[in-house]
Amino acid sequence: MSKAKPPLVRLAEMAPGQWGDFFALLVERTRGARRDGKPFYTCKFRDTLRTATCMIWSDGDFFQACEKDWQEGRFFKIRGTFQEHPTYGPQIEADAIRLATDADKTDGFDPLQFVERTRYDIDGMYQELWTLAETQISDVPLRRLVLTILERQKTPLKHLPATQKHFYPFAGGLLEHLLSVTHTCLHLVDKYVGHYPDLQPPLNRDLVVAGAILHDMGRTLELSDDVASVQPTVPGRLLGHLFLGRDLVRDTARELGDVNPELLQLLEHIIVTHLSLPEWGSPKLPLVPECLIIHHADDLDAKLEMYIRCLTRDKEPGAFTGRDPVLGRQLFKGRQV
Amino acid sequence: MSKAKPPLVRLAEMAPGQWGDFFALLVERTRGARRDGKPFYTCKFRDTLRTATCMIWSDGDFFQACEKDWQEGRFFKIRGTFQEHPTYGPQIEADAIRLATDADKTDGFDPLQFVERTRYDIDGMYQELWTLAETQISDVPLRRLVLTILERQKTPLKHLPATQKHFYPFAGGLLEHLLSVTHTCLHLVDKYVGHYPDLQPPLNRDLVVAGAILHDMGRTLELSDDVASVQPTVPGRLLGHLFLGRDLVRDTARELGDVNPELLQLLEHIIVTHLSLPEWGSPKLPLVPECLIIHHADDLDAKLEMYIRCLTRDKEPGAFTGRDPVLGRQLFKGRQV
Amino acid sequence: MSKAKPPLVRLAEMAPGQWGDFFALLVERTRGARRDGKPFYTCKFRDTLRTATCMIWSDGDFFQACEKDWQEGRFFKIRGTFQEHPTYGPQIEADAIRLATDADKTDGFDPLQFVERTRYDIDGMYQELWTLAETQISDVPLRRLVLTILERQKTPLKHLPATQKHFYPFAGGLLEHLLSVTHTCLHLVDKYVGHYPDLQPPLNRDLVVAGAILHDMGRTLELSDDVASVQPTVPGRLLGHLFLGRDLVRDTARELGDVNPELLQLLEHIIVTHLSLPEWGSPKLPLVPECLIIHHADDLDAKLEMYIRCLTRDKEPGAFTGRDPVLGRQLFKGRQV
Amino acid sequence: MSKAKPPLVRLAEMAPGQWGDFFALLVERTRGARRDGKPFYTCKFRDTLRTATCMIWSDGDFFQACEKDWQEGRFFKIRGTFQEHPTYGPQIEADAIRLATDADKTDGFDPLQFVERTRYDIDGMYQELWTLAETQISDVPLRRLVLTILERQKTPLKHLPATQKHFYPFAGGLLEHLLSVTHTCLHLVDKYVGHYPDLQPPLNRDLVVAGAILHDMGRTLELSDDVASVQPTVPGRLLGHLFLGRDLVRDTARELGDVNPELLQLLEHIIVTHLSLPEWGSPKLPLVPECLIIHHADDLDAKLEMYIRCLTRDKEPGAFTGRDPVLGRQLFKGRQV
Amino acid sequence: MSKAKPPLVRLAEMAPGQWGDFFALLVERTRGARRDGKPFYTCKFRDTLRTATCMIWSDGDFFQACEKDWQEGRFFKIRGTFQEHPTYGPQIEADAIRLATDADKTDGFDPLQFVERTRYDIDGMYQELWTLAETQISDVPLRRLVLTILERQKTPLKHLPATQKHFYPFAGGLLEHLLSVTHTCLHLVDKYVGHYPDLQPPLNRDLVVAGAILHDMGRTLELSDDVASVQPTVPGRLLGHLFLGRDLVRDTARELGDVNPELLQLLEHIIVTHLSLPEWGSPKLPLVPECLIIHHADDLDAKLEMYIRCLTRDKEPGAFTGRDPVLGRQLFKGRQV
Amino acid sequence: MSKAKPPLVRLAEMAPGQWGDFFALLVERTRGARRDGKPFYTCKFRDTLRTATCMIWSDGDFFQACEKDWQEGRFFKIRGTFQEHPTYGPQIEADAIRLATDADKTDGFDPLQFVERTRYDIDGMYQELWTLAETQISDVPLRRLVLTILERQKTPLKHLPATQKHFYPFAGGLLEHLLSVTHTCLHLVDKYVGHYPDLQPPLNRDLVVAGAILHDMGRTLELSDDVASVQPTVPGRLLGHLFLGRDLVRDTARELGDVNPELLQLLEHIIVTHLSLPEWGSPKLPLVPECLIIHHADDLDAKLEMYIRCLTRDKEPGAFTGRDPVLGRQLFKGRQV
């Protein structure tokens, strides 16, 4: 006799012995062999806050599906009982396991709940970036260019990290970064326009805002939009986000047809030079002052995120964090002030 | 019969044939010899806008003084007639020449009028920096530390460039740079305190403001306070402005006696690491996030000044400036937008 | 009474005292002043083999035109007498001087005769490169892509150097370089296809030929097509020939519409990575083996040209050349074998 | 009762339960201890295609020999039964194990069968390289020099890899590399002799061929000629293959006595500079153009081999290979064209 | 019935089955779990020559103390029986375990006996360094400055290594290094004073001796004075030993009040520049010749120690050591001469 | 009537109007032209302390010889009158000028008197170096090797600088450097043999002494032995002094036949690695500790010489020297202590 349909629960909230339906990400699947030579799989499933093991024995129901179809990085819907084993830790005794589908989203399945994500509201950030473009770029064709690109890249913008592993490496991180850099750039360009009133032509505010919003837009093409496992795309590896971002700008501008060619050229130059030096990835040096504003706002925002993430997560004893592999240093955390 | 005392004029405003008293800086003094073997000196004097030549012959009144005492980089009071020679250009026929003295300042002699200087009001900038320290640093002993240093370094702060040749290389440039960096840092720290509300302890606003005001204060000891010819000092070359700036902070804090030792330690760390990398002059890497804010605000402000000065002064034909020897690149100036 | 119309001659072939019409390039124009203060210009005109001076006095016929209109790097038609001055060298006593026009080309005026140029026949080289593309690229759409670009860039291809100062710095040099690199690449790809028969897919011969022909095609947009004075263009400096060359390929392919997208992507990757390392100007590393063939064929051809030009032109006494400023070394020329 | 003498078989071809004599390389020998404290050895033996484990227990016949005499990297003759254990994989139950001897070679034992080796016929390649030297070097004493060295280094040339781990890291790899580089150099020198007919003296074809054959000949002294475990020699580590290769050339030339001293000097220069830059291992920069041909032919051939080996062997899922530790990059393999 | 008080022994000297009291350092403490889920700790204790395991079971007397209080890097007084287990090696069956205290030092407990230390007598080296300062510095105030610092830093000087992991990484290593460098410097300065008799002022012998003794004195503040576990201090990481060493000199000189300011300035310059280059940690280049002597004596002494330690301890088979991670090379040890 | 034969004098000691015979070095020979177009030569001759000009007019006796035969860097015997011109300075009015010959040496002509040279007695230094080799190298064949090389390179050793422009750039400088380095090395090896008594085999004293004497012996082949104009030789530029020095050692050892092969190998390794890093010119890293002693003794001695020469000769006003082009820094000279 089959059990009744269980309630939809969260893996992280299940008590030992509790039975339920839940969604989980398959993060590890390892083949082993028993003493008698029979094979089995050790599968680890997790949601944001808990990882639990599910043993798939060769004589069980799921062995064949596990061997042939299950892949790490996919979501599953699982029906089963949660247990805490004293030695082996959290376990799942599964009654049913199947791949999650788009249809499950109506049941409340949201992949973003299973991966690390920005602390900020993604839709709100997207809307804020849109509003900045709409209200702060006075040149109409340039504004339309930026808004068109924002519209078209909306989906990856809302899912992607800024980078796979370096800075803002979590869902929505790219958007969080672009928004932060754009705010900083707006402040800086206004400040320096005032400081250098005699420069002719003056620092171009529109260009700085557009450059800030678009400087890393190529990352929406450099990274695959797969929530559970962000990877570089083929064009991302073969060309890189500088080329891909400029393509977006150049193609869209050509299609729209009315962007001032000089503005477009400078905007492309800003995208291409925002990493500042060849050894940092920009094949040309910045030749207009607007580049500097975007480069520094970008670099500061990225490095600060790395520092603060490192400080926040570190578990080392003592006054210093463990050596951060990206930063190559041990930060100071033993402070009261 | 001697002439009457002439009016006090400016060299740059004298018409050909006009007689008057004026102050000027000796910028070049070259020994030559006539065909008959008699020596002479070609001296070039200038004020801000005009340079004129004064020939000192071996049988004239000033030869001995010129040979023994006159040094390039010194100011002189000159009585004489201005002429425009068709081939040799502006000339001075001198009746009297003597070193300018402090007493001449009551006559309106101001060395800052003879050198390149900031476009901004120096006293106003100093007051503004003071007010920032007074109002934006909440920790009382730290605030007193900053104000004490500002007070003590007031004189060189008001005269010195930020650097001899690289950025803000003109009188008052150091003050202009410090003020600009402090404003930027204030904006950035407020922004990022808001962005990372969970960081414990939060980004320290007092520390950022104090670090911004003091990060280059060592330059007041690194450069000689001689308006007409700024040179590195002996301690400046033997130790550098990172050590000298930290000395100012450490010694003053010790004297005041009440600065929180942890705050002081972090402030010293910020000064020592504000150049970010060993190859850029900082022997240690930044280990707290506040360093990043100061480094980027500083570096952007310095580089922007270099770019805009280069763009403003360049005389090359074509769409690009001549190669800037400090920046190592030719900037783009052929733009309408 | 005016003289009869003189014969059209070459400056380099005029005997002292000979009168004639000739074309020449203004290579230097310096203002001077006589003792009495009157200004004059010393103008140096040259054709390929001789440089002669023409003095333009303030009371002569050409002074006003010289002061206002004449620019270095322009061609002039001159009527005058050639002289050899014992001290001052070759001189022109001019009866008439005016800017050369396009109409003069029917008179036999050919700017390429006045600048340094390739030893090879330009039209022949262009035809040979065309034929290589036509016969050696088997994929039809890819072949059409290459031929279309060759057709459209024909004019600059026939005039431009490969680089302004580094390698093949003479008219037609770009074509000579592309042809040489393509021949080398053809040999190498055939050789290595044979050496690695098991590679799947095999080294792509079409891709190597197309990459060889197009790798530096961006230089046709990076350098201005002005025979007498090749300069970087604005896009050349703001984006560089890697971006500009890929644009040519990408835009033309899009227009043609039938190029295999994978082939196109790899061709773009080859263009972008042909400088091999970020510090040499390629923001991405080569990720397919075809890149290596093009990089090495290109680099060898460029360096050999520099070596052989340096060895051929050097005038230093002794067994070694003077220090070549681009190569940074003194080559060995004191050999018999 | 002892078994009859079994047939000579290959380990890789034995069926489970099959008994036979075979040769194998000891690749791992690890000491362990049982629960009761008794020691044992786990030995792994392999031929080209299979690795099998042989347990050596403390109370068995081979324990003493294993503990004292057996070394990894040596070949053994084994008599035993092959088994496939469900959990522990391929096993050998040994009846007899002894070190392989030179005498075994008459039995068909060939060490090259147990290590990775070139796909090409080694004797054929050696003969081909010899023929190139014999037919393509016109200067008789230089030709004799090259042939003499080829003759004397024949044995290591036929066994050694080009490098221990970087490129052509398999038996016969050095020969394969030298042959490939020489072919490329021959093509390039003929091409460029034609391209620069005015160079005096012309590019020296003999020198290029000799340099290509000899440039890495020092590796025959840098690496130990031990098929199963190639290691750097003491002179290899203390001096390196540049010095050792030049020694070979210099000593042999001195012995032969008739090599043109200028040719010899240039040949030595080519060997010493073929790595092109100090940071790549050449203490002097190339000062004659022939060096460039050899450097580029060498570098391309080495890098291509690394790329193609990486592409061929990679097992990573996805469009890119795993990160190659020598190349420091992930190559693109997800292509159809 | 409790046993009698056992004799005080050394762990390294205990025979299997022997019972006694001894001091030992806790070097590893790992939590495990039995099959039944009960936790336990595996603790490894060692003195200089032996490491033994002590199992702490959850139902034993020491479990709670172990879980809460025991830390790696601390010393303990242990009463127990030593055993040799055939598989698991040396074991301690403990009757009592408690933290060692200062009071135990009267019992003969000396932490230096448990860590690696200099082969030389520490008190003797300290006395020798003192005597060098006293007899070889002729300038009285400078001599007093050096002696005062030696006196005040006596405790850490006698315990600390020169560096945590790079050179002289053992207790007393800093003293051994300073003494060696000072002897070398004395020899070199005397030699070069004689070689350059015309230099005005001559090489300053006092300065060299003082610089040699004090150049690394900042390390007494950079490293924590905890014998069992030397770690960088907070000021050590935030400022580094160059700043900290100069502070010691500057503060002490200010307190003493009579050091010649010029001497003091040069001494500070020597400390700050003794690493010679920015990328090696000195933000300023050496500007007086005395710096060179100290830099080279220091660098040679440090590197030699690293070489000789590596050669002495290496266990690799063959003629070369394993790759030293600090030196980044494999040293040659297969020599007879 | 010809004058009587004048006395042999020194140019530097001639009074105005004095007539005499003297030897001088032609240091500059420049062609000029008079207003009437007639050519002339301005020749500058000097001995150690004075440079004087001799005008060679086209209608004078020496014009033809000057035009055809005179070369800068050659010595001449001149008969003439010395004059001091008020504007043009020291002049020679020549009666006779001819190339100096070997025969003139009997007249007291010594080229070393005309060039900058070591302050020390060259023969004495050579003898001292010889004695060090003879008394301090205990291994008889090694000692004979060193003495043989010293004997054979005696002539260049006594004339050459250590380097053309970098350190000890004056006649006898190489000998002065070798002697100084050898003394330092002797001290250091004795010191460190004592410090590391347990090293097996101990630091090899013979090897250090031989390495010190021979490390730069390749410079005797790298530089041409032409007193008046030292230049790199062809082998010097094509191979460099590391290869050439090792050749000397290797060839001589082979000829002598009895040097211990291990000692020889290490001696060669020391020569090859004495520059320590590839980017400093050593293609291999030092793998035995003896290398370190020689590297540091060598580098310190070279740098000290550069510092002291720069300090001694500098003419800049102020506390710092002008920027030394080799050292890349401005040294501190404004000191009293």
C-alpha cells in the first residue's frame, strides 16, 4: 500500500524521521563497490542550508536511472524520509526521485533558492539600473541603446554572478556589481565635471553612465546562464567579455541606427580599456579620462566585495583570515574598531 | 643724475620702452664669452606670463654679484626698462638688481605669483579640509590627532605641490589633491557602509576620513618648502613619504596620548599600504578594506589630474596629444563630444 | 619674358644648373630669422634619391603660401633650377611651386615613387594573394569571405606598410608580409596535418590559410592610407588592429550570410590571439593549434625583416651594427660565411 | 610438483585465470601492515596497456627480495596467473619473479614496449635525419661534423624523449622533434634566401640545417638514457643542454680539425641562443637571422606537440580540456570543423 | 589504590611498558567517531625526538578537558605508561594529563627542549653580540643606542627564529643570524675602508656594525615570542619588520637623546633599505654604500643557511634534493668533494 | 731652417707657448667646412690630464693623412707648440704628427698613461693573485689549473677593465676586482666552514678560491685588449663571458689531464651560475652553496665600486649625486659622518 502524498517541505527544515516531498540539487555522485563486488552510488543532495546523502544500491529502484541519467548540477524532486546518522551524518531514505521540471515551478520550485545569491532583491536592482539609464543619460539615442541592451540581456542579468569565482560569484552578483559601479561613477563624474570646468569638451556624463552600465555586459555572454552550474561559454573563452560586450554595443547601435558615431566609438573604447593594462586583460591603454572613472569604480567595487566576503566567511582561528587564493593575502580580522 | 623712483609694475604688463620696478624669478644664468675673450652672463628672468633676457657684461655694475651670488630659483627686485628685440625677443635693460627679501612682501611681493599654482583658493581649501576633519570624524581623540597635524603642517600644505613632476605638480596641488581625495572617500565609505550592513565591525568611517586626509601628509616632509624650486629633502629621499607620514601620525598620537591604539594602528597601516603593491612603493599589502577606498580614490584623482593637464596643455597637431612621459601614452583629444 | 615650358624631369637626375619641372615631397619646413629680423623658411624637398633645399625669403613670391598652406608630408610640383652649393649642398632656385593634384597623375606623378616601398611588384603580390585565397581555401563561403575582404581593402593593402616603424615599414609592406606569412602557413599546415593524422578534427587547412591572409587585415583600418605620411587612425589607436580586423571579418561574414558559424568563430579567435600573450597585445591565449602556426609564421617573418633591414642599412664601423631601437640589440654583421 | 614451463605471453593479453611468463615494469611498491602488524608490499606491475597488482606477503617467497632489491622503474620477468578481482581489479598471483636481464632481449624482451614511445619508426627517423645531413649540407667539413655527432649520439637519440615532461615526453621524441624541426627549417631557409637575394652574405643554408639538427643535441647528455625512467643527469642539471650541446659541437669540431672557424662560431651561437631570451634560458640574444628560423621552427614544433597531445588525451567533459599544467590553459576541443 | 609518584623521565627515553612523569607538546588533536557514533580524540604528543599517540575516549577521564581546553601548540605534563603498538606505533596510556605551568620550570621543564633550536649556545651568542657592540662601535651615543636595544629585546632575541619558515627557522636562529651577519660586516667594512682610502667621508665602520646588529631587530616585534608556536604578530603583519625595527631605533634614540642625528638618519636608512629592492620589500633603494655591505652579508647568510639545511635534511634518493619550496630548486648533493 | 729636436714633454705639463715633442691620444676628429666651402678637421688630442685642439686645414701638411689615416682611439707622436686661446681653450700648433709605434715605447711611451687606470700597482696585484692561488689551493692539480690560466691570460689581465662601462671600467680594473673578490671569498669560506662543521662534504675551500679567481676570467676573451679603446670581441658578443670563461677552464683542464672531474664540474657550475638568475645572465640556478659565496662577494664588490666612483666624481650641486645611468638612482653625498 502506498503512502499518501506527503507535504512539500524544505530539506533544510526536515526533522529526523520526517517524511516529505522536497526539491534538491545533486552535487556529488560517486560510484563505489561493496566487499562482495556489487556497485553502488553515494549521492549528495542539497538545498541552500543542508546537504544529505542518499545511498543508491545496485538492487534498489533508482540504480539504473542514477547510472544512466543523473548528472551533477541538476535539480531533483525527492520523496523520502530524512535521518541523522551518528557517524555518517544527514541521510535521505528515498521513496521516489525524479528530475525537476519547469512544471514544478508552479509548485514553488525556484532554482535560485538552491544556490548562493545576492542579498538584494533582483527585480528591484534591475529596475533601479533601468531607471538610472532612463533618467541619467540625456542623449536620447545613447539612452535608447543602453535600455535596449538592458532589456535584451534581462534574463542572464538577473541570474548570473559577476564572475565564476573571483568577485560577486553568486546569482544576481553581476547586477549588484553593475548597479554599484554605476552609482559610484555617477558621483565621480559629477564631482570631476565640477572640478575641471575648463576642460573642452567637458567630461561626458552620459558616456560615463553608459560605460558603467555596459562595461561588464559582455559577461552575460561569457558565462552560461545555468543557475546551478555557471560555466564559461565557448565564445566567452575564445574571445572574452571585452569583445563580447563591445559586440553587443556595436550590433545594437547599428540596428538602432541613430547613435552619435563619436559617442559610440568612445563607449567601445571604454569597454575595451576598462581593465586598464594589457597584463590585466585590456589590449589598449585608456586614452580618455572617462575610462579612469569606470576602471577605478569597477576595480574598487570588485576588490571590496572580495575583501568583505573573505572577512565574513573566514573560519580560521587568530587575528588573520586564511590565505585567500584569489587575493593572495591573509586579511586582518582581529579588530574591535 | 639719478632717475626718480619708478612705479611698481609687473614684468608681464610692461610695454616696450617702459621703465619700472618689478619682481622676477631668475630661471636661467649661463656664462658666455665674447670674441675678445671677455666673459658675460645671459640671465633669464620671468614672472608668471613673460620671460625676458638681461645681459650682464663683465664691465657692468652687476657682473660681480651675478658671478658670485645669483642663483637660479631665487627672486630678485629689478629696476629697469623693458624692450622687445626683433631677433632676440624680450629684453631687460637693468638699472638695479637685488635679491628680493621678506620685507618686500609688504610691497606686495608674493612668490606664489611667479610659479604655477592651483586654480583654487588656497586658504579656502585649507579651511575646507579642516572643516571636514572637524565635522566628519566622530571619534574625539582621532579628530584631534588629524586637526593637530593639519595645524602643524599648515605652511607647507599651502605651498607644496602633490609631487615634484607627476601629479598636481604646482603650488597648492597637495592641498587640492587631499581635499579631493577626502571628498571622494567620504562618499565611498558612506555608500559601502550601507552596502555591507552585516560586516562586523562595519567599515570605519572615521578611519577612512582620517586616512584620506593624512595618506600623503608625509609629502610635506618629503619635499622642500621652497616655492620657486621644490626639491626632495634628504629624509624624503632616504626614507620616503610613507615613513615620514606615519612618523607624523605616530609622534603626534604619542604626544596627545589618547588615541585608541587600535585605530592608530589601522591608520598607520592605511598610510603604509596606500600605494597598494610593493612595486608601486608600499612594502605591505592592504589587509583591511578601508585601505582599498583610499587607494582607489587617491589613484583616480592623481591619474585624472595627469590626463586633464596633458589634454589641456598639449600643442601637438592631430587627434592625439604628444606622448606624455609620465603616463607613457598619447591621449585622444580629437573629440567633439 | 617668361621661359618656355620646361621638360618634366626627376629631381634626383638633375645636373647642376639644369632647369625643369619636377614633383617632390616637402619633408621639412623650418622658420628662421635673418640678422635684420626678417623671417624666412628653409624648405627641404625630396624624391626617392635626393633631398634639396629651397630658401623662401620674406620678400619672395612664395612666402605667404609657404607660411599659410604648405605642410610637411605633402607633394608639390616645382619649376626651377637645381644647384650644388659647396657648403650648403643641393639647392633649388624655384620659379614656381604649387601643391601636386590628382590631375598630375596623368602627367606621371606617382606618390609611391617618393617614399620607400617594397622591392616587389605590388599588383603582382596582390594578385598572388588573391590566387592563394581562391585556390587554397576549399570551403566556398569561407573563400568568398576572404576574397570579399581582399577586394574591399585593395587600395590600402596596396599602399600601406605593415607597421609605421617596426616591421615592413614601407609602402606595400603589409602586402609583402601577408603574402609571405600565408606561404609559410600553407607549408606548415600541410606538414603538420601529415604529422598528426589521428587528430580529430584534423588541423583545418582552410582556417589556417584564411587566418594567415586576414590576421593583420585590421591594419588597413589602423593606419591612415596617406602615402607620404602614414599615421595611426583614431579607431586604430582607440581599439587597435585586433578589434578592427575581427570587425572586418565579422561584418563581412554577416553580410554574406553563409559562413559556417564555427569556422567564423575560430577565425575570429585566430585574429584575436595571433599575438599570443596579453603583454604582447592579445587579451586571450590561443586555444586551438591553428593559432600557433599563424603566430609563429607571423612573428618569424616580422623579426626576420627587421634583422635583414638592420643588417642591410647599418653604417657603423666594426663587426656589429648600431643598436637597433626596436630590436634592442646590436646584430652581428662581421661575417664572411 | 612444479608446473611445466609456461608460454611467453603479454600481461595485457592474459585472460583471467591464464598462467604464463611475461615481462613487466614495476611502477609502484608500497609497504603496508596488516591488523596483526605483519608487513606486506603492494606492487604494481605494468606493460603498455595494463597494470596489475601483486601482493607480496611477509611469509611468502618474494618478501625479502622485494624489501631489499626491487626498485620502481626496473623491469621484471614474472611467472604467474592473472586474475580480475571484482573490487581490487587486475591481480597477479606470482610463482616466480626476477629482474629482467640483457639476456632476456633474445627472448624478445624490449624495454621500449613498456613505455610510451613515438608513433614513428625510430630507425627510419634516424636514417632520415642522417640523410638530411648528408644531402643538404654542402660544406664538407660541416657536414662531417654533423654526421659524426649523429653517429656518436645514436643510442640516446633513439631512446630519449625531447624533454622529461614538457614536449615530446616519450621514447624517440627527441628524434621526432629534431627531424620535424629540420624539415621546417629547410623549407624556411630556402624561402627566405629567395626573399632576400641582396643580403650579403646570404642566409646560410648549411648553417640552418646544421643548427636545426644540433640545436637540442645537448639533451642527449642532459637526460639519462634509462628507458623506464628518464631523469636529468648531473651535468644536465649543473650546466644544462645549451652548454652540453655546444660542448659536443666544439669538441667534435676540434677533433675533426677542418671546420671553418667562422661557421663553427655561428653554429655555437645558434645553439646558445635558440631559446631566444634570457628568461627562457638563453643567456645571449640572437644576433644573426639564422637563429630566428631555428628558434621559431623549434618553438612551434614543441608547442604544437603539447597542444595536440593535450587535445588527444583529455578526458574532461565539456567543450574545453582540463587545465594543462605546462601550457597553463584549457584548450578548445568542442569543435566539428 | 593509587600508584606512587613516578620518576621524571623523558618521553624519548622511555622503554615500552615504562611508567613515568614527563613533559610533552600537543602537536595534533583530531576528533573521530566510533562505529557506534561515540566520539573520541586522537592526540599526538612529542618531545624533541619522539612522537606518541594518546587516545582520549568519550568515557574516559580526560575527554571533557580535551574537548574544551586542550590546544595544539601547548605543553602538558603527563603521567603514564609508554607502549609500542606493532601497527599503530608509539602509544601513551595516560593516568594524568594537565597543562604545564611556569612552576614546572623549577622541575626542569624547558620549552626550548621541545622545539628545534640553534646548535650554538644562546647565552654565549647573546654575550658575543653584546661584546661586539661594546667594543666595535666607537661612537659612544651610537654604542649606547645599540646596547640599550640589545638589552631590551634580550628575551625575544634568545627565543625567536630569524623567520617563521624561510631561513634560520628555529629557536635562537635570529641571534645566530645577527651574530653571523655582524661578523661578516665587520670584516667587509674594514676591508673596503682600506680599499677606498680617498672616499670622503670614509665608509662609516660604526654605522655598519650598528646596522648589522639592528637590521633585523624588528623581527623581535614581528614574531610572537611563543616558543612552541611562533606566529606573526598583528603589527608584524600590518607594518612589517622594516617599520618596526626602525621604530625601535628611532624611539630609543629619542629617549637617549644624544645620538648624532645624521648617524641616526643613516642607520634608519640602512634598516629600511636592507632588502635592496621594492619587490623584495624595501620601499627605497640604498643610497649610501654601507647599505650594500649589510644587504649582501645578510642575504648570503640567509641563503647559505637555507642551502645547508636543505642539503642536510633531504631524504630523496639520487644526486639531487627534493625541490625546496622556498628556494624553488633542487640542490646538488651527489658529490664527494 | 728646421728647429732643433725639442725635448720630450707631457702635454698636460706644457706652458702656453712651450714647444716640444709629446704623445697623445686622438679622441675626436670632426670634419667642418669654412664659409668658402673649404673643408677642415678639428682634432682633439689628450693625455691623462689635458685635452687640446689641433686644427687641420685643407691647405696644411697634415690634411691628407688626417682624412685618410687618422682614427679616433689611436696614439700619436706630436711635435708642436701649446697655446691657451681665451675663447677656444687649449690649442696645439703642430709641426709634425705621426702615429705612435711600438718603437716609441723605448722612448717612454706607455699607453696606460693615457687612459684611466687602477690606483693600484698592476704587477703587484697580479703577483698577489698568483700567490693566493699558489698558497691557498691545496689540491695540486686544481692549483696548477688556476696558475696555468693566470699565466696564459697575464697580458689581458694586466690591461683590461672588469667591464666596458659598468664596474671597474678602467685599465687594470679586472685584476683589481678579481683580487678583491678572492680575498673576500677566502674570508667567507673559512668563516662558514667553521659555522657548518657537520656538512658532508664540507664547503670546499679550494673550489671557492679557484671559483673566485676564475669567475670573470672569461672577460679576458670577451673584451678586446686594446688599451685606448676597449670593445667587446666577436666571441664576447656571440657567446658571452660565462661560456668563454668555462671554455678556458675546460680546455686547460683537459690539456693538463689530472684535475679531479668532480671538482672540475663544480668549478664550471660556479662560473656558469655566478650571476645567480637567468634574467641577470646565468642560464642555470646555483645548486651548490659555494656558488652563493662567489656570487655575493662578486656582486658586492662590483656595486660598491660603482657607488664609490659615482660619489667621488659627481659634480652636481646639492645633497644628492646626479642620476647614475647604470645604478638608476641618485646617491646621497650630503653627509658629514
